[in-house]
Amino acid sequence: DQQVKQNSPSLSVQEGRISILNCDYTNSMFDYFLWYKKYPAEGPTFLISISSIKDKNEDGRFTVFLNKSAKHLSLHIVPSQPGDSAVYFCAAKNAGNMLTFGGGTRLMVKP
Amino acid sequence: NAGVTQTPKFQVLKTGQSMTLQCAQDMNHNSMYWYRQDPGMGLRLIYYSASEGTTDKGEVPNGYNVSRLNKREFSLRLESAAPSQTSVYFCASSERGWGEKLFFGSGTQLSVL
């Protein structure tokens, strides 16, 4: 049973608009959450993270929101750019344990 | 500024053949990992090495073996390849054990016929 789920396999957004990628988890012991971005033929690269003691973390155009009661996190990209087109993986962990990744969401930003 | 280097980039095997995937990092990281990526399944951990001289099983270790040759290198071996091992394999490293920020190589596309 997948502990981290990304229920939308793909998302298409117009350039300049907001992209919202969602992720749900089941393990209430997870205390750290991350987003990775992956371009074709490349490995994933770290994008942004959030600790469970926070509910929001911003880095430029990227903001991650954490709703612990709903066991839900989301990544907002504003404004979206064509170069943001990639596969986005959310991941979660608890202290001393391995990262658990979601299945990924393919974002396509149309010019 | 190589980071994590994996070889080969592509490989086709016949069922039952063996091969070793090589991985090296030049960031002086302590921990190294092998993941496989399958459609809709995300990245699943095969084996990891928290530090030089130690290795541990991850989520999907069956059919694989690993060697942490030194601090820089971590190899993954398929002794008798099966079609179920067709996947994209990623090596990663982090500064410390279960350091949150992993640095990934560019992957090996493996097909087992």
C-alpha cells in the first residue's frame, strides 16, 4: 500500500497561471516532506522541503503547503513557466527512516 | 562538477544474464542509495549504504546485490536478470544518512528481454 500518493498523473497549465500539484500521505509519523523535479533523461533534483512544524515554505516562485490534519501537501508554482514542464515527485520521511516517494505528476506548461 | 555519475546509461540484457551498474560521487558524501523508477510507482529504494562499509536492504531488494567499494563508489549487481527488473535505475548520495536532500545521477535505462 502506497504511503505517499499523487493522484493526478498529469497536469496541464497555461504559461503565467498557477500550477498546483497535490500529494496525500497516510503515515502520521512522517515529519519532513520534500518535492523533487525531474526532466527527461535526467535524475530528480531537489526543489523545496517543509518540516512538519511548519505549514508553509516559500522559495521564489515555489511554495509548499502542509495540512497535517488532512495529511495533505501541495506545491504551488506561480507564475508557471514552460521550463517548469517536468515530472514532480513528492516524498516524505520520519526521523531515521528512508524517504518514501509518490508516483509523480507530469506538469506541462503551455506557452 | 560531476556530482553523481552512473554507467552505463542504457543496457539491454537477456533473461538470466548478469550485470553491474556502477555509481560514483565526488561530493564526499557519506551515504549512497540505489532506486528504481517504474511508471506510476515513483522511486523505490533497492539498497542503501549509510556509510562506507555498511549496506542495508530497502523496499525492493530481491534479485539485487550491492557493494560499497569505497566512500565514492556504490555498485548494484543483477545476478540473473528477469523481465521484472526492466526499469530505470538511479543512484543517489547524501551528505549524511537519510539526509533529506538527495543528489541523483542521470539514470540507467535497463531492459531485460
